[in-house]
Amino acid sequence: MTSEITNFFLVAVTSFFTLMNPLGIMPVFMGMTSTLERKDQIRTATKAMTVAFFAILGFAFTGQLLFSFFGISVDSFRVVGGILFFLLGQDMLQARLGRFKIEDDTSVRKYIGDISVTPLAIPMICGPGVITNSIVLMEDAHTPLLKGTLILAILLISLISLAVLIGATKISKWMGETGTNIMMRLMGLIVMVIAVEFFFSGLTPILQRIFLVQH
């Protein structure tokens, strides 16, 4: 039993770390928060990871039920996620992120609320891959102990991701505005490529089902 729990924990940790990809999200976070003060950057990272953590748990426990109830599929989520990623990458490619001008505390709070939920928490951290992984692993967790192990693994990776994002603020200051813009443009191109992969990985099965029904 101990061996089963250990193996399940290692699978959950490695898969969630790969899919959440905090190192890949870091440049995006740096670009979007480069004009914010240190405390506001930390607040943004904390809120984004908190929202993502509870969203992952929510999908893990209710994902299949919600998808069935609303008649949607993970493929549809991939298509929408791909579109959002593409638009985000386009802004990054033109170095338009981080152009937010701080006028007062109210506008700062609104901006943090906007970007921490979308696109940072969903779909960047809690994307189609993470959602699918959480649903599959929760189905595999056939005992309360394994379910607790899965929750612990998600919490651990969320804390690691939070630490990476908080550390990104120091890197952003060290790189300066020019360095951040260069990093943003490079990562924008990568994000747009990922967006295309997301879009077509979701669209292909949908089209296959459509043509299958027609024939």
C-alpha cells in the first residue's frame, strides 16, 4: 500500500509540474506585472495560484459531472484555450503587456483582479492539460488516502509555482524594461505556437466526430 501511494504521489507531482509549467509562465507573469510594485506583484502571484489551486481541485472532484451536465468536452476547452493563448501571445509579441499605467489604488486592484484570474490562473496555470490530468488522477484515486495524496501533490506544485512567480519579480527588475520586452517578444512567439497546438489538438477530434456522424 505504501508503495502504491508513493508511486501515485510521484506520478501526480511530476505530471502536474510539467503541465502547470511555472518556468514557462514566469516570463508572461514578468511582462504583465513589470509596472506593479513588489507587494502588488506578490499579491497577483498569490491570487493567481490560489484561484488555480481551487479550480484544479474543483475540476478534479466535479470535472466529469460538469462536462457531462453542460455537454462540453475537454477538446472544446482546448480550442477556447488556444484562442486565448494566441491573443495573449500576439500582445506579448508586440510588447503590449506591462503597459498598464498605475493611476490609483483602485485601478491597481482592478488590474490585479483581471489578470490573476484570466489569463494567469485560467487557462495558463489551470489549462486543459491540467484539468484533464486532475480528472483522470482523481478517477484513479480509488481510496480516500489516494485522494488525499492527490490533493497534497496539487498543493505542493502550487506552492512551488508560487515561489517561482514571486522570484520572477526580482528577475524582471534585474533584466530591466528592455530585457523584459525582449523576453516578452520571444515568449510571445512560443505562446502563439503553443496556442496553435492547443487549438488544433482540440479542433481535430471535434472535426473527426462531425465527419464520422455525417458518414
